[in-house]
Amino acid sequence: MIGRRRWWLLAPFLVVAGYALLANRDWVGGWAGAVDRTTGSTVLTGPVLASIAAGLQLGVTRLRPISETTVRGHAVPYRSAAQAAAIGVVGYGATLAGAVAVTLSVPHGGPAQWWTGFAGVLVLVLAALFGALCAHLLPSPLTVVAAGPTLFLIGAFGPAPLPEALRFGPTGSLVGLQVVASVYLTRFALVVALCVCLGVAMAPWRVYPRRIRLLTAAGAAGVVTAGAAVGVFAAGTGIGDTRLERSAEGPTACAGTAPTVCVAPSERRLLAGVQRAIGRGAEVLRSAGVDLPARYVQQLPYAEAPAGSGEFYLDDREDRSATESVLMLTHPASCPQWSQDTPPFAALDAQQVIAEWAAARHGERPTAFSPEMEKWLPHLDDAATTSWVVRTFDQLRSCDLDRIVLPWDLD
Amino acid sequence: MRAWVVGHDGFRVGVALLAVGLAVSVYAFVRVPSPYGGPIPMWFLTPPALATLSALSVRNEIPVVGWADRRLRRARLGWALAVTALTGACAALVGANAGQDRLPELTMTLTGLTFGAAVAVGRGSAALGAACLVAVVGSTVALHDLTPARIWDHLAWPGQTAAAIVCAVAVTAYARFGAPGSAGGLSG
């Protein structure tokens, strides 16, 4: 379908796709992230493909006087769209292969909904049709340049539910999460309806006899109505929101003892660094007599840590200071108060004081977060502070957060 | 003169440049939602957008026959400078509305480089501006605190001089060699 001379058009697509994949590497290591990042790359590669399709269509415009006289001359813009779509699908496949290769190159794991990758194919077909249609209606080099940015801006500012049809990602961290299948399938239907509408708009309206024109117009109206119905349904069911639900993924990738550190398999590449940080923090706390849980697990959305386990928030940093290491240990239990409308401010401050106290014992300079703490800092090394730390940690562990009193508020 | 502008699709490109300049100056602070790290202010996209559009005017459909070499080079130089100045003016409009200094300088540098790249790839030099557009959209977080003035200050005088020299060489190269067209014997 595509001549050898046109395969070079794959190059800009792949450059942009590669950039979209690697501009940010926080998805690396998890299969869900790899699929989501690949699908999300179409936010950038889609507009590029629209311009490629417009360029292909513009290239054949000069043959219009000849092609319009042939039986299948009306198929020329469809052919341009199909060629661009083929380039897009091949490029998308290469992007997915790249994402898989990057994922395999590091410790990896986690579940993935591979079928959601089909969203990218649909978006690229839509982009190809859009570009070819633009150049079919406005055959000018300006159209080639403008088609891509226009599609991008429609994705950004278009009326609902158009952005939902053009932007399937990147969603962000999908650790412990998965998309709701019904929402995605509705969005798929919307994209297909839009593709049909674009295809109908490319039909050669003027050259057909009146009866065929009327039939086509009726068909187009039906399709547009169907598309609008899908759109209204989609908007009504709230597909504008990213609908995510808890997946089966739990913190099952574990390492170390006393405490054992567990993360989601998607974050396995971070396990060694986290274990190091937590081990360092645990050493300081234990030396002061703090009783730590035997196991710390990564906090996951919509999930609670198992009873008796501590939990920690995981970011993708490699190095952590002593303060940050200890701070990871200051959630020794999953308490309901943490998710209340009014957060337990005293407990939050106490966590920070414990972390600064540990940092000082580790030889780092503590930082005061309030004038009261600034005044109190000279007492940081007192024996009374150590016993406050042990007592407060026990209160954090038993979820007795309301009884926590900061050291400078003690009588 | 008129034939030269028409031959370069100059009226259409000029209108497009002005339209982008005017539209973005009105919506300078509108933020374009990007899934790659948050919204991007519209003015940020102006230099690459103008440079991309200007790449459409690097090639012409005027036969080379009948042109003396020196006159042809002067015409190309004048054309490149005129388009560069127009993009600078549009960027100045946007910069004034967005309160961003040095936006015209950066836009003109990018446009000059686009004309220079056209010596090798013709209208394909639009890829330069397009690549910058993609980079801006894809690196919103990294570029969060970046402004044209900061880029300009970061270059310091050696960098600014080097940018000016590279830009001058690019425009001179365009004036000397023109851009390769799809057909031979054209003066672009």
C-alpha cells in the first residue's frame, strides 16, 4: 500500500513517539505504565500523523484532474488516510515494542490491561482520517502544517466528549489501579463513530446523482446522530473523568528482614533503594528503643495495609536523606484518621519531629518547621525527647493519634 | 516584488503568521492542557509555531531564468529578513500581552535557523519548529520555570553573540543557495 519512498515518513513519527516515551521515565518497570505510556504517546503522535496524512493527500491533489475522471477516483483521500494510518499503526507497534524493551531492561512486574493499547490504534486512525480530510477540503501546504496543531488543540480545548476521544493517556501512576472496562469501551465506540463521520465527510458529494446524494446524506445523518448519541451517553456517564478502579496488584514484591519491605511488583525496580532507606531509618529508631512493625508495605490507592504492618508512600527517588528515610517509617499502622476530612495535624507534626530527631542522631542538621519548634530545638538531644519519641511512635502504631502532644506543648 | 511574494505563497503565510500572532496575543495566558505534566501557557508555544509556519515560505515557484545571481541573492536575503522580521513583530505583540521579554529575539533566531535549515531540506525545515513544539508540550515539568528572558540571560553575551552569528550564517546561506524545490530550475 505504501511505496518504499514513503516509509521515511515513519521517522518523524518514531522520533516523537520515542520522545513521548522517554521524556519522563516514572512509568518504567510496570506493565500497566508501559501500555498507558504507549497509548498516551498518541496525544503527540496523533497530530504528527494528521500532518503526515495531510501531506500525503496534498501530494496526490495535483493528480485530481485525472483521478476525478476515473471510476475509483473518489477513493484517493481514503487511500491517503489508509497510507497514513498504516504508517501510524506500524509506528505505534514499534513504540509498544520500545516500551516493552525498556520495561524488560529493569526489574519489572505488575498486571496490565493489554487490550487498552487498542485505544492508540483507534486514535491514530482518527488522526489519519482528520488529516486527509483537511487536505482534501483545503489543499494547501498551510493545511499540512496546521492539521497537527489543530488536532492537538481540539484534544485540549474541544467540547466534551472530543478530548476523551483523543486523549487516552498518559494517566500517571497506575500502580494498584486499572481502567474500568465499560468506560474505555464507550470511548472506543465514540472514536469509531467519529472515524465514520470523517469518512462520510470525505465522500465525493458533488459527483454523485441526486438519489445517491440523498441516501448518503441520510446515512451521514444517521451516523452523526449515532455518534452524538454515543457522545451524549459518554458525557452522561462521565467518561470525562478518568475512571480507575483498584486492580488485583498488591505489595507482594518483598525484601529484607526487620523490617521486611514490600512494594507493588510494578515498582520492583525501586525496592532495593527503599529497603536501604528504610533499613537506615529503622536502625536509628531501634537504637532509641522504638518498637517497629515487622513489615512495611507500600501505600496503594483504595487499599489498606494489612493489620500489624506499617505503610509508606513511595516516590521514584533513588537517594533519600536520613529525615526522609525515617519519615517513611512514621506510618507504623494504617489508621482511619489519616483519611478523615480534617487531618490529624498534631500527628503530622509529630511525624516530622521524629524524623528531624532521627536526622540529628544521624549527624544531619535538623530543620524547624515552626517558631515553637525553633525555640525547642536545643532540647532535641535530651533524654526526655527520646522517651517522647518512643511513646509517640507507640501512639502512631496503636492509632491513638488524638492523644499525641508535641514535645514543646508538654508541661 | 509582488510576484516574489506570490511565488513564495507569501500572502497566505503572512496572513497565517499575523493570525497566529493576534490570536495568541489575545489568549496569551490561556493554558493548553498537556497530559505530559500540566498546562502550558499559550505564549510559550508562539516561537516554534511561528517558525514552523514561516518554513512554508522558504521555497518559491519562480523560474531562475532571467535572474542575475547577485539580484537573486539580494531578493532571497530580503525575503528571509522580511519573514524573520514579521515573525519577530508577531512575537513582540504576544510578548507585550504576555509580559514576556525576549520573545521576539528567540522567535527571530528560530526563524533564521529555519531558513538556514531550508538550504538542506526545503520546507522540511518546518520540522525544526515542530520539534520545539513537541519538546515544549512533552517537557512541561522541566520547562516550568523557563521564560524567554531566562533563556536569553542564560546564554550570556558569548551565547547571545554565537546565536546571532549562527542565525546570520543561516540566513546568508539561504540567500546564497536558496531552498531545494520539488522541481528544478526554480529560484527559491
